[in-house]
Amino acid sequence: MRKALGMILAGAVLASAPQALAQEKLTLWFNKGFYPAEDQALNKVIEGFEKKTGVKVELSLYGVEDIITKSISAVESGTPPDGAFGWTYDFRTAGKWAYDGKLEDVSDVIGPYKDKFLPNVVDTAYLMNGKTGKRSYYAVPIYQQTMHAHYWEDMLNEAGYKDADIPQDWHGFWNFWCDKVQPALRKKGKRVYGIGNPSSVEASDTFFSFLSFVNAYDASPVDKNGKLLIDDPKVKAGMANALKDYAAIVSKGCTPPGSLSWKDVDNNVAFQNKTTVMTHNATISIVAKYLDDMNKAKNEQEKAQAKKNYYELIKTVSWPKKPDGKPLPNLFATKVAVVFADGQNKKRAKEFFAYLLQPENLTPYTEGSLGRWFPVMKEAAERPFWTSEDPHRKIVYQQFVKQPTVPFQFVYNYKFTSVNAENVWGRAITRVAKDKISPEQAVDEMFARIKQIVEG
């Protein structure tokens, strides 16, 4: 009897052992890094978190589009991961998720770091919850981006000009590349274009660049309270001027004709192939490519050329002054992580992002992008990685730390994520540059559509 009882008890212990020893899990989805160093830094953070908490992190890495489609599907089905970080969440989904009550309030994650963030950063995570009718912190800032301008100095010199010849006033700056540099190179038999000007409906680069023109004319169609300003005559006039200037670059033949159908990568490719002398881009990935090329070079000749491109031939500069002569605030976007309301382990997800925000964790993750993303924390921004004499990063540092910044419209009204997704800006550019309607008519059409999206 004792033997039988012992066997029963032993069986019970063995049966319960797997459950007793089951390890707590945290499910995270992240964008796959652009460079290996990013993923390596993230893996190190995860290892540290697992060691500290005893929690097993199940990490899935996805491409830019995949993480969006998978996240949207998971949220709609009520089966999201516990937490996630997507490079385009800010542009496309975070605001709507917050409004629909699909995100956890992460004020307790941000709170201890609030004074450590750079100006305006946390404002981009302060989102409206439509169910409560109140704003709160529903996203965690990870890093940020803004617009930069790049040009080939050797091509500029071949055209007979030097750096000091580039005007700093608004119209002078853009006309310089179209009316002076391009014709000079064409006379030498070079089939090149002055500017790589993203102008398609397909490219997100289009609305990032065009909205910088809108910013230059103080023509934002929404105020800080989320109210539409499309009936304001000054806003309409400013928007028409911005559209006129932007579409003129296409109409004058100053950008490759294909820019009306470019994807996001195409302005990079055109510039790196030296089809264009200058281009504008929302990160310094165009030049950071050459740092990566140095690491991947098959021989010393390839390495030397990549190094020369990065350190000598390509210049990065801030945008020109506004048409009124005042400094142009840099339009910036904050890349955010979120904790999902329907996640199974929200508490640990918050703990993870609080752990990621620690300088010893977030800084290597940000710097692993080789300058593609700028830090959100003051301390990280002051590191030699940014403040040294690197010809490109030091300009990025000046734009974020020494110059004013302003967020996108979707920060104030989440429905502008839909406006951007539809890319009404690219459609308006096409209407002027290709269909030859007036900027004023194109603005009327665009504003009518924006009103339908935002108020419909």
C-alpha cells in the first residue's frame, strides 16, 4: 500500500513539474535593423533583460511593411504581441491605435525619463484616447529622424561652383541647382539632374519632403489642438506657394522624369549613381551606406572609394531659410514602441521598454544604425558619435540640438496618418506637374479630400 501510495505521489509530482517549471514569456515584435549592428545591440539588450528578470523573450524581427501588416491584423483579431517597435508606427498606426483604445498607457515608463528627452520628443507620444476623451502617453520614443540635404561636391566643382556659392535663401537655394548647376553640367555632356525630388504617390519620401516645403510657408492644415485650418486664406495661400515651388522642380525638368513614380529607395539610388547632384532625405542613410560599404568591401580599392565618398565627396547640409528669411524648423518624426492593450504580458512589456530606455541600452541600439536615426535623449545626443568632426553626423546634431524642431500633423490629429497613407500631397504634385492645373486648383482638390478623411 505504501509502495502504491508512493508511486501515486511521485507521479503527481512529475505531472505537475512541467507546469511548475514553466518559464514566464514576453512576446516582442521589432523591425529588423538596417545594419547588423542594430540587431546585435537589440539582442544584447534582450539577453540583459532575460538575465535580470528571468523572463524568456520571444523576439520576432520583420521588414518595414511586414511588421505593419502583421501588427494591424493582430490588433484587429485581438491577438497582438505584448509589445512592438515599428519604424512607421508613428506615421501609420500608433495614433489610431491609441484613439481606439488598443494601446496601454505608458506614462509610468516615460515618467522617470521625461526631463532627459530632447525638446518636443515626448509630445509626439502624447496621444488622444477616443474612449476616455483625454490625451496621455501611449507610445515610447526610441529614436527620431528629420530632413537632410546631400550633394556631390565633386559634381558641384565640375559645374564650376564651390560650397560657398550655394545660396541660403529659400528660392535662391532651389534655383541654384536647377538654373545653374544642372545647365553647367549639361554643357559638359553630363546627362544629370540638379535635384532628386521625390514626387510620387508611392513614396513616403514625397510627403516628408513636401511637408517641409509646407512648413517653410507656415501652411500646416491643422493646429496643435487637431482642428482643421483648411478654410484659412493664409493657409491656403501658403499651401499653394509650397506646391508651386515643389512642382516647379518637376516641371522645369530639374529632377528625373521617373521621380513622379519613384518608390522610397529611388532617390537614394539616383543620387548614389550620380544621376542627381543633390537630393533630400529623411535620414542620412544615403551616406551611411558608404560606411557599411567600407565594412563589406571585398578589397582595399572598394574600401578606399567608399571612404572617399563618405568623408570627402558627399556633403550634408541643413535646409535653407524660410521664404520670409527666418530659420526653418526641422520637421521631425519620432519612432515609437507600443504596449498593446490585448497583450498577454503587458506588465513585462512595460518593464522591457523601461529597460531599453536606459542609456547603456538605448544608446548602442541607436548608434548601431550608423547615423540613420538620432537619439531621443539629451545625454546620448552629446556623445562624440554625434559631436565629433564626422562630416554628416555633426550636421544632424546641429539640426536636432541647435535648431528648432516641429512635429508632423498626425501628432495633433491621428487622422492625418490616413491623409499621409493616401498621400494626397503626392497626388497634388502630380496634378500640377503632370496634369498642368494651377497650384490653387490642386490645393482646393487636396483640401476637399483632407476634409473628407478627417471629418468624414
